[in-house]
Amino acid sequence: MRIGNAVGAVAGALADTLTKSGIGATADFARRRLTGDYRLDEFGLDEHLLESVILPALRPLSELWFRIQVDGIENIPESGAALIVANHAGVVPLDGLMLQLAVHDRHPGQRALRLLAADLVFELPILGELARKAGHTHACAAHAEQLLRTGALTGVFPEGFKGVGKPYSERYKLQRFGRGGFVSAAVRTGVPIIPCSIVGSEEIYPKLADIKPLARLLSLPYFPVTPLFPHLGVLGCIPLPSKWYIEFGESLSTGVYGPETAYDPMIMFEVTDRVRSTIQQMLYTRLTERRGPLTGGLARRGFRPPLLST
């Protein structure tokens, strides 16, 4: 019953959004698209499409379905480059979209977050092109450094598919952060690193199993089995309405390191591990405060986070 009501609320909000846009706004949008009255940057960011279509389409999901609470937005600078590093989860990486929307809507400067995404995202039909127009680009050190040097607020999920596709039994346990390429890019450009924890994304598609033969056949990193998918078909693709918390921690300065230290693997490992441990602790702290995955709210008793692992 709760899910049915939430689906109705999201559908109603989408209808209201379309209605409020009005015929005039729709005509103006069509005119600008047809006449080419919009700009793309070197990575393909289309701010007009992002502001007019992509973000408005995500708001009902964020506000009514996941009911996202954002804390620590003041830790994101008003201007200039910074690197947001977050945990990754949920089988389908909706956390990236919700993070981008949260930064835009909750930050006083409505900053655009440029996400570094896996190559697979850009190989998907339609979705790949939309990702580029939303300002995202390939997750590599060169692109990260290029974005940061232009003053862009950049986001990265170092766990990659290891995090987003991990089983439900390992929820909120951070996977390895790769080789620390994101830290090297931040050190070379001298920008701060902002740790970010996202609680709630683990519960939208609880992954119970992985059908590996199907994953190989479809060239996917995994083929998930959840409580609703694949046996409910399309209905199984509806995410569960978990309560989300997105928290931005205090920034970690990279100014104490010289650009030359970006090539020292030991120093980069130490900084990477520090960022990872900070995010892990933020996750465990939030988990001790929430009552449950669907309702959130007051602290629930008996939760004891596992020991931090490196």
C-alpha cells in the first residue's frame, strides 16, 4: 500500500511539472532546440537540456520516492574546483543522478556536478548520450584533471562496479578504491577532496544473487537477482522507496602535498586510504542513527558497525 501511494505521488508530481511548464515554456524550449540556441562544452555538457528536462525529471524521484535528506552542503565551496568522492551502490547507479541533483538544488550557487562514469555508461543507447549532455565523462585521471583545471566541481565513485554490484549481505562495506587515480588528479591540481556518504541507495535493489552466464552473454558486469527482479519483469525494475541521506564531510586539503607527490604511490595510497576510511566512518555513523531503511528517522538500537577494513 505504501509503495502504491508513493508511485501515485511521483506520477502526480511528474504531471504537475509538465503542467506548470506551460505551453509557452514548452514552445520556448522547442524553439531553442530547433534553432540551436544552446551551447555544448568540450565534454558535451548541455546546460539548457540539463536544467529544462533532466533535473526536473529527477526531482519527484528524489523528493517523493527517496525523500532525500542532505547534510553538510556548506562543505562544498561556493566556486572553484573540488573533488567529491562518494560510496557507490544500488545495482543500478541512481546514486550518481541523485547526488548531482542534490548538489544543484541544495547548494546556494546551484553548482553543476560533473561526474566521472564507467565506459559502459557511454556505450548504452540513449542513456550514454544523455549522460554526456548532463555533463558526465569517462572515469580516467586525464579527464578528472582536465575538469578540475577548468574549475569544475567533479564527482567520482572509486568503487566502480565493485561497489554498485556488491551483494546485499555486504551493504555499506566499502570496496577497494582502485589505484588512487582520483587522489593523484586532486593533488596535481591542488584542489580539496570532499568525502561524501550516501545511505539508502543500498536498499533500492537488494542484490541476492548474480546470474553470471547471462551477464557474460549480455556483456554486463553482473546480472542481478533481487526480491522483485527478474521474476516480476518490468515491475521488478521499480526501486524500493528507501529513505536516503546524503552527507558531505569536511574537505581534505591537498595543498600540503606538492604536485610531484602525485607520482609517489605510497603517499597516494595513504591519502586514498584516509578518504576511504573517512567515508566508511560517515556511513557507519549514519547507520547507527537511522531507524530503518524505508522510514529513516530515529536511531535504532542494536546496530554495531563491523570493524573498519583497509
